[in-house]
Amino acid sequence: MSRLIETHRARNPRLFLFHGIVVGLLVVLTTGMAYRQLFKTGLYHERERLQNQRRVIVPGPRGNLFDRDGQVLVGNRARFSVVLNLAELRGEFKAEYRKVAANYAKLDRAERPNADQLARIARAAVAQHYLDKINFILNRHETVRTADLNRHVNQTLLLPYVLLDDLAPEEYARLIERLPVTSPLQVYASSSRHYPHGSAAAHTLGYTSLDIDPEVEDFPGEDLMTFKMKGSTGRTGLEQVFDSQLQGETGGAIYLVDPLGYKVDLPIEKRLPVQGKSLVTSLDIELQQAAEQAMEGRTGAAVALDVRTGEVLVLVSKPDYDLNNFVPRLSHDAAKAIEDSGGWLNRAIQGQYPPGSTFKIITAIAGLRAGTIEPGVSLVDCPGYYPVGNRRFPCWNQSGHGSGVDLVRALRDSCNVFFYKYGLATTPDFIAAEARRFGYGHPTGIELPAEFRNPRVADPAWKQAHMHEKWFPGDTANISIGQGDTLITPLQAACMVASFARGETETKPTLLHDSKRPAQHTAPLGLSPSDYNVILKGLAACYQLGTGRLARVDGLSGAAKSGTAQKGRIDLAWLVAFAPLEDPQIAVAVVLEGAEGDDNFGGGTFAAPVVKAILEKWKEKRDRPPAPPVNFKVE
């Protein structure tokens, strides 16, 4: 038997190749690891940051709006909600999932929900369990809105889930007392817009709507997945025009989250939101409410201005709406009610009305400046009509105003015949030019959206351009008394009478109060003092004894001019006024819409009481003992 002897060579050349391959692979691996560790660290750190961090944005409260005396017109109120912190319920979700899955396992496979459906059922069951605790404390019977819960989990998991919103104060107090500090259930406080005076100055103040994408300024983490709490944005009125000022500064936080998206610790960065800047308006809420109460149940507008500065004291449009109904959102039924009543229209700045006999002030100025009216010389006999061509143009007083009617009596009693005669003599172009000097041909530029942009002054050129018709003497007779195609807004009428009270031609209105605002100065009327005083005497007589006497306030001198007009089938009652006569400080214009065919619907009867209510409140405030100064902070 031969003996086999195994021999080994100390060095096998074939192993060198194998060793080389292994060493090469190790070098590649080591180099790759070194490259990733040394050169790719920033990249992987950035990926980890984007995956593990989330940003939450919290809008700041809006600034307040005050009236000129410091009373809050628009503020913020606490809004309390019950929220559920889902991050603290992960264990309960898993346990409930197993329980639900075990129950459904008894069904045929085809009838079993899938994993996602099981998870939804489990979450809803856990949330309902906690909501039942709230129901017990508050004696409610609420149920979880499963679709809302699932949407919240899928889209905004990092934010607390709202179980109940807008709690009553007594409910909030009960929950604060009964809920444990460590409970996943917490009472969450936020702010919402509050209008303490309800519908007062609704069209002027405006309303807000929810903003699901509030702007973020100078907060880090722009590249992170971001969740935003709902904010608000101005939609109408001052809320819209000064939205950028009223908007608060957003705050927020950056959280670390686990792979499922739940936060795992306190925020790694946080900034508190800051309230927006406040706004002091020129409105006087006492005068505003006096006007609104006097107009209750009516359709129309009222405006009052500070004669010296043009600051708006009152801006009323009726019908209106309660601004609190817009918080957090306006219901369909409430919107329809506003639509049906015609409440959306801001008649003070959007209403388009013929000015009626208030325009006789402009006709009188035009006639005096043109030399066609001479005080004490220009007279008419008023039998109740005036012939123009083949037509008789009526005076409002069918019995007439008698003989020897001069400018003072014509203004006092609003005699149409006087203005027919001297309006024709003055010419339509001169009258139209005078109206434009008072700003009737363009918007006022007040700080509100949607002001009527195309007020018009009718004259022969306008009629030819827009109606392609010739101008007739009857057209001149109509515009002389404020009828026909000239259209203005109530705000423009208030500006006109404020301008006349100052002896000037234009007033720029403003809704912002400035205690140091200088008096406005525009082009002078171009009347001699004696001619100006003749018109002033007629308007004072109208206020004291004439068609505007129902606006008179005992102990307060003033001047007024009533008016009646028609717009289509709607009758209009006008009255403009200013007071005191010796030192004009407040100017007022009121227009009311009446029923079709109401021959008794005149400005001296229906609009005058509204003007009186405003002037009475103004006089009452003027005569009060001085109140201590109001200290309110406006940033």
C-alpha cells in the first residue's frame, strides 16, 4: 500500500490574485465610506433634517380699530376649542387597531377592511372615547367627524385635532376645572375677530375671511414641510384696505418628528406671534349709532363730515349686516338674507342718485358767478309751474309760492320755478362746470374699496356722447333742480355741503383720525361775501322755517337744504345740512329710498329726522363736560 503524502507549497501564486481582489474591494469600500463620511456629511445631514423636522406657523392676531375717541370698533376675542393631541395617543391607536383587526378577522376575507381602513376605524374609536369625556362634562352629545379626522391625520398631523370649536365661556370654565393637565385633551385658546357694535358701520369697517395660507416673514425653515394655522384676511372695508397694517406678525415653531410624523420633543426653535398694528378711524361711534337708529327699517345712506378737516364722522348704509356673523365664516342662509335685502351695497359710496333739490345750492352759485342771478333783483312769480317750450315744468308746491320769490325764499321753500328760470339763463355748461368744481365729476378717493368710479355730471356734450341725442331746454330745467341724468353718491353730497360751509369748492374725505390734522384748503367759491351770505341766509331760513325745519335742533344754529328726486321708479328723500351757522364744524347728507309713487316722500319729511338725530348727538357731545383723555395704545 503506497503512502500518500500531502504536500503544501509555502506560497501559492493563485492566492495572490484573490488577496489582491479582497484588498482592492476593501480599499474601494473604505474610500467610499470615507468619502461619504468626510465629503457627504452635509448632504446626509440636510436629508435627515428635511425628513425629521417640521415647521408650524401661527398667524399673529390682527390689530384693533378704534373710533376717534378711543372706543373699540373692531377687536379680537378669545375663541376656545377642545383639541386632541394625537401624538400622545400612538399607543392607544395601536391597541385599538389590534382589537378592531381581531374583530374583523372573524369575517370572510373578502369582507374584511384593508389595513388603512382598519387604522381609520381605530383612530375614530379612540377620538370618540375622548370626545365622550367632553360630552359628559358639558352634557353634550357630539360625535367625531370621521372624514375630518382622517383628513387631519393625512394633511396636518402635527397640529392638534379640534374636537369642539367656539366653546361658551361657562363651558370653557368647566373644562379648565375638570380636565387633567396631563390629558391628551386640552382647551386651546385662539383669537377671532369681534365687532362689539354688531352692524354699526358694517360697510365701512368691513369683514374678514379665513386665510389658509398666511404669509410667513423671516422665520427659518422655508424648505421644511410646513403646517399653517388658519389666519384671517380683510375682504371689504377698512379691514381690506389696511390689511397689511392690521395683519399680525406670524410666529411658529420647528419640531423633531418620528417616521410617522408625530412630534417627539419640545420645539427646537420657537417664535411667538405678534399682534398687528391698530388703526384709529375718524368715525364717531355715538353719532354713527344715532344715525343708524334713526334710519332703522329704511333703505338709504347717511354721511357726516368734520367741515374743517374732511374726517368722516358717520358713514351709514342701510340695509346692512351684523359683522359678527362672518366669524369664522358666513353661513349660506345669512348670505342669502343679505342678498335678498340688498345689504351688500354700500349706498354711501356706491349708491348712484340724482341729487334733487340739494343741487340748487350749486345752481345758485353758478347763477351768481355768471351774473344771471342778482340778489334782491332776480325775482319770479310762482304759480306752481314754469313753461319751457310746449311743456309746463311743475313746482313741488302745486299751488305755487306766490309773487316776488327771491333767491332766499327760493332756497328756503325750495321753489322749482325760480331755479327753472335762472338755470335756463345760466346755461347747462356753466351749471355743469360748477358741479365739477365741487367734485361731482370724479370719485372722492376715500380709503374704501369699490367707490363708485364714474359719477357723472350731465351736460350737452355728455348727452351727445352717451345717448347720441340733442340737448333741449327741458334738460337744462331738469338739471337746474337736480333731476335728470346727473348722478352722485351721498358721500359726494356731504363733501359738497362741507366745502360750501368752508367757503371752498372741494373736500377730500378721510376715514383716518389725526388730532393734529390741519384744516383743508381748496379753491375758493369765487363769490363775493355779500353773494355768499345771500345763499347762507336762504339755507339758514330753510333750516329754521322752511322745508328743512324738521332737522332743526334747539340751541344749535344751522343751514339746510332738502331735496326730492326720482331714480327710475324709486322716490328719493334728500337733506343736506351743516352747523353751527356761525362756525361750521359738522356737515351732513342723508338720502332715503321710498316706495314707488309716494307723493309725500320728501326730504324735509323723511330725511330731516335722521339729520336731526345726528346733530342732536353732536350737540350733546359738544356740550358735555370735558372727559379725561383716553389712553389707548396704537402701534
